[in-house]
Amino acid sequence: MNSRYRKAIEYIYNLNKFGMKLGLKNITGLLSIFDNPHLKIKVIHIAGTNGKGSTAAVLHSILQKANYKAGLYTSPHLVDFQERMKINDEYITQDEVCDLLERLKPAIQKIAHTEGFQHPTFFEVITAMAYLYFYEKEVDFAIMEVGLGGRLDATNVCQPLISVITHIDFDHMAQLGNTLAEIAAEKGAIIKENAPVVCARQSAEADVVIKRIAQEKKTLLYTFGEEFNATLICSLLRGNHFQYCGIYNNYHNLFVPLVGEYQLENTSLAIAAAELLHNNGFNIRRDAIIEGVESSQWPGRFEIVREKPMIILDGGHNPNGINQFMDNLKRLIPNKKIIAVLGIFQDKDYRVMVKTVVSQVSQVIITMADNPRATPASLLAEEARRYIAADKIIETTNVKAAIDQAIRIAQEEDVICITGSLYTVGEAESYFLKKVRKGK
């Protein structure tokens, strides 16, 4: 990391001191200084509780295979900030981050010192950076993943070609509401007039809200399980074989290298969005969909990083996500001793998550990501003692120590799973990348 980039990243992360402010005023002001690049690019906007990243990654892969220049904006990153923005196979370079930030700084200061505005936050600044980057790089499409919620999320200044809503569940309730209907209203607010909506199968409570919003916006709604569907052929440790019955076309034997049956729905949302783009005049051939699905990659989600003992990273970071991970782990690798490395954030329902994991494993190593939001190891350990014997719990204060401990006590035939937070998994990714570089 060169010194210029290090200083740029320090500046960007220092913006966290301004907190998280939901609202569109700051981001609209910032982007207006650059003549509104977000309104000059073709956006596919993706919201939801779980599955946003996977859906975005599959669609990104399909658009690449269709020979389009496709931008992808996701959060958080796992190892390096550059992962948040990519065009086709290339992440934004360190020099591009620095150059964009230097141009943004005067605008940030202008907004910060304008009456009626507040200092732009971390997410507002990097979202402005992404919109400007994709516009100036002349992408054919920009796939923009919502950071939190939808209605007041900084990404929600765009006028998308298509809106995609993945599975809606309980998360970020302090900001989004305490019922699925309230949460669905926040996420459904990305729906815009003249932009068809592709939606996951939802609970009855959320479904009513999404259908009402689509009707109010006079836009077409395509829902998984209704206008398009998928049927599992077989679910394997390396991915899923499935059939897709689409809005316009059927595919009889697709393979997606994303693990877990729930990835069928995420993948189907991406295919449905590609079908709608094709029907709207964009050339997305049948073979591009097949090859794009087969080439999809999304690190940190049921990712096997070592074989003996098998080590799996999964960024399940809320009760629904971690439940899906554990279900798939037990189904795909039955009758194995599981050692869990677990680190969870305080703003999540960590009690439910601890119960889900600890009640199904032989041993748990509690850890903390290097982040102020991390739940103290002592709190997680106290919760874990409700479900497993105290001598089966090890407390550590960093992810590296936890992984070292897990590898030390595991037998070759055991399984180590590292989960609970994308930040925990990101530090684990970094740990194993360093091992690879050292040839270990």
C-alpha cells in the first residue's frame, strides 16, 4: 500500500466519526456539484436483507459474458477497500481512489459548511465516489447494492432501469422498524416508476407491502415463485445444479458455484433481471446467461479455503443468514465434528445467533473483529455457556488467534467454520491470503 493511498484510506475511514445518517440531502448535494453523474448511467439497484451481494455478483457475471462493461458497487469489503467498486474483472485502482477523493474533498467541505446540510458520512462519500467513477469510466451498466434499508440509503438517488429486492427479514431494526411490513416499506422504497421490479419470495407481511408499492408506482412486479421459478436438481459442496423457469425462457441444467439451496433464489433474481434487460433491447444472449451463472464468484459465503481440516468462511451476519449457513453445513457435511470460530457485532441479535451456532457444534472459539462494533468476547462466551459446556468454549480477542487455536485443536477430518460477521470473515480472508503468499 503506497503512502498516498494509505492517507486516502485514513481520510475515508475517519469519516466514520460523523456517524451513519440516513437521508438523501447530503448525497444529492454532493453529486449535484459533479453535474449528477448518477442520473447519466444505467443502474440496476438491489436492496434486501440477505442475498444482495450474491444476486449482484451473478448479474455482474452475466453482463460481462454478454460483452457489456459492467460496474459493481457492494459493501462491506472483505480484505481491501478497492473491492467495493469494480468494472468487469478489475477493481478500482489505488491511484483512482486517491484521484477521485482529491476531487471530492472540496465538495465534501462545501456541503459540510453549507447551511441546512451536515458533514457527509463515510457511506455518502464512497457512494458519490462510485457514481462518479462509473460515469467517468462510461460503464454500460452500474449494479448498485444498497448499504442499509433503501428509502434513505445514499444509493437511492438513482433512476434505475430495474429494481431488485432480495429476501426481507429482521435486521437493523433500530433504523428500519420492528415489523416485516415496516422493513419492507423501507426496502421497497427503491421501487421507481417505469422501472420493473424483480423480487424474492417474501413473507405474507412483506409481500403485501411490496405489491402495494409497485402498484402505487405503476410498475411491473416479477416475483420468484410466481412469474419465474427455479427447481433444484442437486445441491453440492461446490454449488447447485438447477432448472430455471423464467419470465421469457427456460433453462434445463444450470450450475451456479455458490453453495446453499437459498442461492437458487438469488441466482434466479439475477437471471430474471437479465431477461428483462434483454426484453428491453439489450443483447443478453442465452449462452451469456448460462456462462455468467457458471462463472459467478462471491467470496466469503460458504467459501472453502482449506481441505484438511476443511475450513469454511461464511459471512452470515444476522439470524436468518447464520441459520441458512448452519442448515447447509449440516446437510452438505453431515456427521462431522464442527469447530466454530464466532465473532458477531453488537448491533445484531447476537443471542439468537450464538444459540443457532453453538447448539450445533462440538466446540466454539469466541473472537472479536478489529472493529468498535464487535461484541466483547466475554459477552458471547457468557451466552455460549447456555448451550455448550464451559470447557468447550475458548475466548480470544482477535481473529488470527482464534483461527490459530482452531487449527491447533482440529483433527484432519473435522470442519472449522468461521462466521458471525462479514468483518470477522474479512479478517479470516486476509489471514489465509497471507498464508498463501508465504507458501504455507
